[in-house]
Amino acid sequence: MYTPLSWLKSLLRLCGFYLIVVLLGLYFDALAVALALGSTWLLGLYSWHLYRFNRWVWHNKTMTPPKVSGVWEHIYEAVYYIQRRNRRKRKELTRLVKRFKEGSEALPDATVVVDPDGCIVWCNRLARIELGLKWPQDNGRRIDNLIRHPKFIEYLQDGNYDFPVEVPSPSNIRKIFEYRIMPYGENHLLLIARDVTRLTQLEQMRKDFVANVSHELRTPLTVLSGYLETLPDAENVPPAFLNKVFSEMRTQSERMQNLVEELLILSRIEASSERVFDKQVDVPQMMLAIEAEANTLNKTKQHHIRFNIDSELTVYGIDTELRSAFSNLIFNAIHYTPAKGEIIVEWQLQDDQAHFSVTDNGDGIDEKHLKRITERFYRVDKARSRKTGGSGLGLSIVKHVLSHHNSKLEISSDVGQGSAFSFSFSSELTIHKSLLKMEKKVK
């Protein structure tokens, strides 16, 4: 325990030292020389202690002070005591900061702390994913230089934060966020962004669902209704015609069933509130299952399908949604590529991002269709789509899955040459063993 310095003892010691010097000077009849030598020795001693003290404070890696006596013993003890107290405070502060970060990472909303000038001080992981912020690169940058929507800039500069404002996400214009700002700490502001896309889409979803379903179900229902009208008078109908009737009715029933199932999948994806970064998805294992299904589906067309899968590459995401996206693109390539074609499926790491692609050498898609091909029920060739059992919802499902994971479907195609469908997941969602090893080495 630290004991305070007794200045009286220190003064008595100094007086005792000079008393001895004076007595020696009088004994040798050289008082001035004795005082000069004594003061020089005392000054040298204190200079040496100052040098040792400086070395200990700035260059010594250990906290334990050197063994000394007198005034310097108390100085070393005082500094040692202050260092230990500061170290305890730093540990407590580190624990508090760690708990704050853990709590903020668990928040269901994107959170950003900005200073009075609107510069970013800190952001949580969800803000990096949903708002496209980069940490620590964006530390100190103005938030309105990164979220450039006029409504948000006006809201930030107005200073009236009683009500939130809704604007699209800067990293994904298909997502709508509710931004709310509130005072935080000493002259800082806390920005909270909440995804309200689902709420804004519900009404539009309802309208689209009614319109699309009524249109798509009309054809099979008309066919079923027409054939059912002929059955009461089927006594003189040839058996071959009856077989054709039952076969067509079965086909149309299966088509309606597939349509309803895919509509339910699409509605579930659009209304999903699951967070994509909560769970890790083992994509290589998923690809093994999809490859087995693809080979079964491929028995008729006999395509040459090649899977190039990085076994160490996984992502954060929603398992069921990603499986729908992967399988839809792969199965579409099998359905729409002419027999004995070539299909290549890639799952690789590119620029720290997980990249997926499906390439085929089929008929290709005309450029005029590419912008609309992901719309619900849009078909490039309606006759061929219905013949293969397509509902026109597959690519729409893929689009919504990727939107939920902050990604976008890229399509390139040449008529007569083939098509390539691809997308990438951001580095924030990408997990690769080699990257994890590099991060551990850096730490």
C-alpha cells in the first residue's frame, strides 16, 4: 500500500547531509570546496535518479519500480500506485466498452453514433450491412455524405427529430428504412435505422397477389371446367379421348398446385423478418444435395453438368431462402437448355465476396427481355414455359431472396450462345476459412 511522503523527514535528511559537509569543510579548512563538492555530488545523484526514473516510466516494460531509498522511493511508489489504479480503470472501461458493443450488436436496428458536426463516431455491424458503411474506413466521415437522399439530408440538418423519416437504404434501393435521430451523450446524436420494407410492401403485395393469381389460375381452371362439362356425356366418348382428358386435367392440377406453392414461398420471403446475419449457412453441403436433385432431374435431357464448389466457403443467411435461389437458377438451366447441353455451376471466393454463377450454352435470351425477366409471371416464351411446367415465379423468388441478403441478380445472355446468371454476397456475410486464418494471424 502506498504511504505518503514525509516532507519533514526529507528536510531533516537534507539538513543532516549538509551538516556533515560543513563539518568536513571546517575540519579540512575548505568549507567552500566542501559545499561545492557536496552540492555537485547531490546534483549528480538526483540526475542519475531522474535518468533511471525516465527509463522506467517510458522504456521499461515492467510496472515494478526499481529498489531505491529516500525521497525517490516515495516517488516511485506514488507513480506505481497511479499506474495500478489507471490499469484497473482501463480494465473496467474495456469491460464497459465490450458490454456496450455486445449490446449494440444485438440490437435489431442499424445504429450509428455521430458527433455534433454529423461525423461518424461509431456504428454497429447491422449498420455496415444494411447502410453500406465501412468500419473503420468511414470513421470521421459525414453521415450525409454516405446517406445522400435529399429527405434524409433535410431531416438531419433541420434539427427537429420529433418524427422519423422514411427513405431507401443507400446500399439497397429496394429496402425502405425508417431513420430516427435522438440526442446521445455529450452533444452527440444516435441514428437508428429500422427496416420497414415489409410494411410498405404489404398493400402492394396484396394487390399484385390478387391480380396475378386471378390471371394465372384462369387458364387451368378454364381447361378443367371445360373438360368437366364433357364428362356427364362421356358414355359415347372414345377411351383414348378420356385418357387425354384425364391426363390434361392432371397436368393442369399439378400446374395450379406448383403455382400456389411458389406463391406461398414468394409471400413468405417477402414477409420474412428473419435477420440474415444470425445464422451461418453451409452452402457446400447444400450444393451436394442440390447436385443430387439436379442429376435426377437431368436424366431426360442428359446435360453435362459441372459443379465447381469451394468447400471452405460459407455465408451468413437464411437457409431455406438461399436453397430456393440456388435451386431455381440451376433447375431453370436444366429445363430451358436444349438436350445434351453444358451447364457450369460455380461457388467461389472473388475479392473477399462469395460468388455464385450458373452458366449454360442454351438458346440465350434476347436483350429486350432481360430487364423484365425477374418480374412475377413474366415469360420469355410463354408456350415453352408452360410446356416445361414453369410458373413464371422462379426468378422473382431469386430476386427477392437476393434483395433480402443485400445482393442483386446479374444476367448476361447472347441469343444462340447461352446465358449466365450470377450474384455475390458482401464480405460482411462471407465466411472463408483462409480469411479467418489470416485475420487470426493479424491479431
